[in-house]
Amino acid sequence: MFVTAATILHADLDAFYASVEQRDDPSLRGRPVIVGGGVVLACSYEAKRLGVRTAMGGHRALRLCPHAIVVPPRMSAYSEASKAVFEVFRNTTPLVEGISIDEAFLEVSGLRKIAGTPLEIAERLRGDVLEQVGLPITVGVARTKFLAKVASGVAKPDGLLLVPPDAELEFLHPLPVERLWGVGRVTAEKLHSRGVYLVGDVAKLARSSLVGMLGKAAGRHLHALAHNYDPRPVRVGRRRGSIGSQRALGSRPRTRADLEATLAGLVDRVARRMRAAKRVCRTVVLRLRFADFARATRSHTLFRATDDTRILLDTARALLRDVMGLLDERGCTLVGISLANLDNVDSVQLVLPFDHFPTGSLDSAMDRVRDRFGTTSVTRATLLGRDPGIEVPLLPD
């Protein structure tokens, strides 16, 4: 059904981790805060204004912002804050689609008679989150999910912005192309090289021109967004399509053994999360960021779905071997793993090679030990003495 009113809210907590730290420690308020030491996990807007960014190396961040206060991450505190915020969301409307632990879409089209206009609901939502959870939140209101997210990005920090349906393109087209979903550094450079700097410049191009410039999927995607074509409704209760984790490595050189150990830790982590959600996957995706900030993705789809850590790790290692030459030449600052093409474990018959343990035996035993004694109570020999990295909280699946 085509929606003609701006009834979709995109609610996004501001500098979430850093805001929790400033909430819990009044001495940090109004001061530049960096969460994480070796790599910046999050930073306050006071630090962002001086050029500090997420995933930046800690030494570089402190050169840009020497007076920043560095605090260790407290994932349990962030998880509890997220749960409290989502409770406010669900008290606002039953139609809530979580995107991550600090942002969600809310559909409020059926609430006008009992709760007021979407703008009034958004204003009350911001007040409720601040009063009940103590955190600032920005809300964008628009007719489509895409434009609501863009609106919240423009309104940050601690803002509220409504895009009326009759002024959508007037709002969207003067924005830089980086505001379009899917436009990162590489895509932006390709567009800039053709003289395309604004969303309006993208809208003037024929779809075939964008396809020729960026490829079929990306070209069609950006052509649709530049015209604010986004028919996706707010969906409630939809299970995630993938489970992933990544590790920022900083700027210092990493050996092959370092990269393989990091990969093993990530696969262990995401496989455990997948089994806890009673899911299986068919596709393993490896994501890498080079020292020059370019990115690469490699994937492999298995013949059958599985939740077996050994199969998933063997697949991930093969993907890493294929790009190891590039990593040796260009360096690596981030490794990520995603398990995609997920299905419910009871809907798939799992068939494993004869030399594997039966599904649920060794992996499940290790999961039970970790659940009882902590995630580091059982580990691989290759990970002994290594920093396991931060386990970021996720939305419930």
C-alpha cells in the first residue's frame, strides 16, 4: 500500500556508548570522551567535532583530541540501556523494527486519534527516552524508511526533523551523495570523478548510466533512493538475515598468524550466537578493510546449511587465503565475518561429513561451558594470550 503521510519515525541514540558514559559519570558531561583505547569504539560529539571517528586508531584520535578522556567499554551497561530504550519504543507503538541496539524504525500511522500527529509523537518519544533512560535521541520523521533515516542523520545531535511529503525531493536533492545508503568512500569517489556530488546530481542521471558506472545492483539502488523510492514497510518480529562480528585491528602491521587467530575468534563468536538463536547458515562472508581504507568482501555458499563451527571456520580460512596476497601488500585494519542465508535449525536437515562430530555435540558442550563460566573459559590454543576483542551487544533475534 502506498503511504502518502509522513508516519515513519527513525529514532537513533546519539553517540550511544559515549552518551551512556556521560550519563553515568557527570564529570564527563560536556567533555570529549573516547570509548576504547587501542581503537575508538565510540566517541562523544565533543570529540567528533575535533575529527575523532569510530574505528580510528587510539593514537591518532589522541593526536586530534589530546584532552579527550579515554574510558574502557562497559558492554553490559550499553545492553541494559538499549533494553530500556526499546521498552520506551514499544510503549509508543507496537510497530517497532529494531535495526541495531541504538536505533529503530517506528510506524505511527494508526495513532493519530489517541496519541496525536507523528511530529507530536516524535517529540514525546524524545522526552520519554531522556526522562526514563537519561539519554539524548534524534528522531527523523518521513513517508519512507530511507528518508526518515536521512532526516535523523541531518538532525543530529539531539534533534527532530520532519520531512513533509510535498517537500521530499526539495529536502533530499541538495544533500551530498554520501547521505545515500550504500555510498561509502569508494562509491563516493567514483561519483565525484564523474562530477556527481549531490543527491540531485544522481537523480538527473539515467538508471542505465548509474548501472554502467557502479554496476547493476548499486546503480539501480542509488537511482531508486535518489528519487525517494523505498516501498519497504516497518516490519515487526522479522528475524535477522545474517549474524556477524568484526574486529578493528588498528594501523600496526599484522602477521598472517595474527589475522588467522582473529578470524578464528570471530567465527567462534558468531557461530555461538547463531546456535543460541537456533539458526543455521549457508553463506560465509569475509569482510576486510585495507590500510588505505578501501574494503573488500569475499563469500562462499555451502552446499548444505550448517551450524558447525569447524565447517564455518574452514570456509572462512579458505576465503582469507584467497586474499592474503592483497593483505600482505596493502595491510589490514579490520576483519569481519558474517553468516548469511540463515534458516531455522528445525526447518533444515543437517548433514555433516563423516569425520565431524554429530551436530550439537562438541559445539553445544562448549557453548554450555561458556554460558556458565564466561566466554573466555574455553578457547582455542591459537588464541591463548591474545586479546579476544570486544563482544558488542546485539538486538535479540
